[in-house]
Amino acid sequence: MNDSPMAPVTQAQNGAFLRQGLGMIALVMVLDQISKWIVLDLFGETPHMIEVLSFFNLVLVWNQGISFGMFGGASAWGAWILTGLALVISVFLFFWMKKAETRLAALSLAAIIGGALGNVIDRVRFGAVVDFLDFHVLGYHWPAFNVADSAITVGAAILILESLFNKGEKP
């Protein structure tokens, strides 16, 4: 296998990237849903806060918007529109992942897809996304988020950094 950054990706490499990406999608979705199941079991019907560390709490937030609660005041159709949009974007990212030129790009795209699909599952099941990670400092609370949101954010950041610092020529 030629590991030169300037060498075109072989069909075998591309197939391996796709298999690893599919594994990453599944892993993110499973970890996301298990973590949400645990939080829902822990909180039940009475949302409250559990202080874990001086800067971190577990909370139960039903996010009807997109990331960090944006567009949360949308109509009842809002959840379905966001679900459809997430699915369309996931399909686009999947086809991009199939053609990924590096393992890092494939795994980054897969993390984004897995996170998006994890949140789609919540929208279909509950009409909102379960958020529960609450970080805060000096009285300022970052909007609550979940494992899926983390995967989307980390995947996007790595994808951007990989594209900025990958010095190889694209075929």
C-alpha cells in the first residue's frame, strides 16, 4: 500500500476507509443512544441538575431546535423539517465519505453523520433532542449538548484542520 500523500487513493484503501467510516457511524450512534438512555433513566420525569464537578453538571434539556437550541421556537413542523434536513445532509456526507482521500477525512465525516443520525433518532422518538452535558465557568453556562453534538463538532473541526494542513496534492 502506497502511503505517500500525493499518491491517488486505491480502491482497496477507499473500501477500507468506507468500512471504518461505517463502523464509526455505528459507534457514535450507539454511544449517543446509550448515554441518552442512561440520562433519561436517571432523571425520569423530573428534570433536575446533578453537580458532577465544580464546572460540570448533568441536566435534562429537551432541545427542539438545532445545535445549542438555535431555532428552538419553530412550529410543530420544525422537528420534521430539521429531521429531513439532517437526513439529506447525512446522505451528502456519506457519498463524500465514500470518496474520502484519507482515513482521517473518512472518520471525521463518519463522526458527523453518526452524530446527525443520533439526533435524528431522538427527533423521531421524542420530537426533540435529549441534551444533558452542562459545562460552566464563572456563572456562564455553555448550552447543554450530548454525545452526538460532540461527535459533530469534533468531526467538523478535524475535517477542517485536515483540509488546511494536508499538504498533498489532490488527484
